[in-house]
Amino acid sequence: SGRVMLPVKDESGQLFGYLGRKIPHSSDSSSENQNDPKYLFPKNLPKSRFLFGAWELGTFGPAPLKRIYLVESPFCVMKFASLGLPAVAVYGWSVSPEQIRLLSELARGIVYLPDQNKHQQAESCLANIAQVLWLRFPSLPDQIQDPEELSYEAILALTH
């Protein structure tokens, strides 16, 4: 189908379905259907109740972890995990009260790294997060649009 499929699990590891992400077939995007969405979510997925990668955080130690990274996309979570950094994604920039509750069970603090184009909108979530967790909300460097583009060293520089 031209998509990579990623399992969507809840924090207990129960599989809810699969998230599909379109994979370009060539560097010529004009040949692709522009109406085809980049992501296909499982039918009836209550995104506000899920954190992609929450189940896998156990590989970094017992909850609550000292610090985790909060990002927008599952692919960013996988990039951070490949660097040995614990991360979860909210499937966008908005963080729901249920996701904040889950975050408070998983970590004592978070470093919230939304994409550059959503940084200002994400500020609306900060007060609610800060009520239950310590929070860092650094800006990405000007030339970086997505935290997935950051090196290990650049990520650490943003968090200290």
C-alpha cells in the first residue's frame, strides 16, 4: 500500500491498531496522489488517550523516569530511541488532560519539543503540564524544523 505500519499500543501494551505513514515512492512527488493523507490512524483511535512509545519506555528503566522527551510524531520517538533517549509522541502538538495524566505516571519531568511550526501553538498546553510535571520547553534551533533532525548532542544541549 506504500505505507509503513506502526503498532499503536496503550500504556499497558495492549494493541489498539496500526498507524500507517505514507512512504514516497520516488523523489518526484508530482507522481504521487496529493490527496492521499500522510498518516492513516486506526479507525476510532482516541488519540487524546494515547502516547506513542509509552509501553516501550520500560526499556529505559522503571517508571517514573527522571525525564522523557515529548514530541509530535512516532518517527521522532523512534529516532530518539535509536539515540538512547526516552521519548513519547502525542500524535500532534496538543496535549490532552488524559495524556498529561499518563505522562505523570511515566516521568517526573518532560522536555517538550514540538515541531518548529507548532511551537507557538503548543504554548497553550504548558500551564496544564506544569501543574503536574516539571517542564522544559526549549525552542528548536532556527534551521531545524523537526526535533527528529537533531543530533544527540543538540538534543542534550537543549535540555541542560
